Amino acid sequence: MERDSTRGYVFVTVGTTSFDALVRIADSRACREALLSRGYSSVVFQIGRGSYIPQKSTGDEDSLKTNYFTFAPSLADFIKNAALIISHAGSGSIFEALRAGRPLVVVANDALMDNHQMELAEELAESKYLFCASPGTLVNTITTMDLSSLIRYPASTPLAVVQALDQFLGFSNQ
Amino acid sequence: MKMEVQWLLWTIFSILVCRFGFALWSRGRALAPCLSKRSFSTLIVLGSGGHTAEMLDLVSMLNHERYSPRCYVAALTDNMSLSKAQRLEESFIQQAAANHKARYLQIYRSREVGQSYLTSMATTTIGMAHGLWIVFRVRPDIILCNGPGTCLPICIAGFLLKVLSFKWVVMVYIESIARVRKLSLTGLLLYKLCLMDQFFVQWPKLKNKFPRAQYVDRLM
């Protein structure tokens, strides 16, 4: 996996949900400084149904350029070109980022009651495909993460299910 | 006269009990009538969001002629899933692989997030009745689902179709990739009730906990 591409942008995404705690911490002064010190030059926020609006800034010298939007028909372009993705724990967002081969930090939504979502992120973090954080630890994660320790996620397909079904129904696999 | 009615009722009851037992016994076995068919009418339940994405990914890899005609079902409140399915079907037509027109149906959702207990009872009943109506009208050979709760009425209706008629229905559940250590509530119910013919999980930890499930590695 490639190193921090210097002066690339960071994409913060909450998918179709609202996750103000993530947007607020990513927009905080401490987080901006951490991102700047890691060589990132700008941040794009996708805030979904959230009510917290991050500051827009044009990025004068030695400050971070920031912008935001709520929804887009497809996030693929934002993901493809990002130097770093900071995402909520939804499986759709996680796999879109992993398949694009972008470095990914998944942030747990502590406010959710049944937080089964983190199961997936923690499992993938154990295999070193991504980093896990919570709103409280995000700044620390950004400061200390070693992007070269990440392993490229080996994308899989539903082929095994298709074959199992075909076999069960008695189709010979031509 | 009274004796005859009683006798008739007992006969129907016994047949139903036998059918019920047979349906349970034959779960997970491919039956002879299946083997002679060349294509299977397939009912695909789209559960919204990540569930829909995973399911359509799977459908795109199925043989379009074997698994046809296809009928897609999504919750009434889900306005994205059916149009995504439609886009997938259009791509099949462009590949000249689709010979049947797909159908798209909407189902009442049993329960919305945050709904109260009392109104849940009423809406679950409506959802169940609607599920029965859809399954009995489509009479599929195969039901494909991967949660969440929307697929429960469909699966129960599919099982009833097995019990009541001589129509065979192969019922398939694929647990979502997001479930690593624990089954979802829907998955757990379907597993415990032994309703499904094929029950797939995507993580080895789940296979260890639920030995009747089939481990198929990650779909994504």
C-alpha cells in the first residue's frame, strides 16, 4: 500500500446516516493540526443527515482547506482519489474504500445502541486492512498510525455461494 | 353426517401434520423434482442498504437463464432497492442474457425503527398477510434472502407453501458480511426455526458457533 501521498485530501464520510460526533471531532482544531502534520492538505466532509456543519475554509498557507456536502449519487470518485478515508462503520462504506485500496480509518459510533457494526471493523483491523478508532481516539490514531503497516484487502466474490447453489439444485457446472 | 365431517377434519389434520414433518425432514436435501427442471422461478428479497448491495452482487453472478424468471421484493419504505435491481436487470438485457421480464413488488414492512410495541403487533400482522399473499401469488421455486426483518414473513410464507401444496420451494439465507461473531436476529430466528434449506455465513467464527451453517468465505 502506498505511503501518505503528500498534500492529498482526506475524505470524511458518514454514508446515509448522521454521525455528528465524527464530523465534529474531524473538524476540531486538534484534528486539523494532526492532519496537517501528517502532510494532508485538505478535507472533504460528506455529512449525510447530520446537523453539525463543518467550517469551510479556502486553505491559506499553513492551514487546512476544507469543504463539505450532504449526499452525492455516488461517492466513488471521492473515495478513489482520497489520500485517506475516515469513515463510519457501515459495511457499504468500508468495502467501497477497501476495494479502492485507500487507507481507511473506521470510527465507531458510540451512541448507537446495538453496535454490531464494529464487529466487522474490528475483525478487518485485526487483519491489518484498516485502522479502528472512536471519536475520542481519532486524533491520536491519525497522529500515530503507520500507513505502511496496512495490507491491501484481497477482494472476494460471491462465486462460492453461486457454486453451492448450483450444486444443490443439480446444475452441472458447465 | 357428523361423523363424516369429523373424519374429514381428522384426515386433513393428519395430512397437514405429515406434510409439516416432511417439509422439516427434507430441509437441506435436493429433491428429485428439482433436478428435472431447467429453470427456476426465483424470488429475491432486497433488505435495503448493505443488504441490497450484497444480494444484487450475488444475483449478478447467477446464471440468468437457470434462475429465471426473477421477482424482486423490497419494503414499501425502501425507495432505492428496486431501482437498483432494475438497473441490474437492464444490464442483463444489454448482455442479451435475460429472456424473461423481471417483476418488482413492494411489501409492507413489519416494523420500523423506534415503532411502539402495540402498533408493531398490528403492522407485523399486516406484513405477514402481505408476505403470504406475495409468495402464494408468485409461487417461486427459490427464495433468496439476506435479512433484515423484511424477509421473515416471506420465509414463513415460503415454508407454508411447502406444507400446504406439493410445490417445492428451496429457501436460501445468506448472513450479511457485517456479522462476524453473532448472527443477526433474523438470521438467528431462521436458523433456530430450521426454515432454510441453505444457510450461508461469511466468517469462520460463525460457522464454529452454528455448525448447520455453510461457510462460503466473504462475498465482497
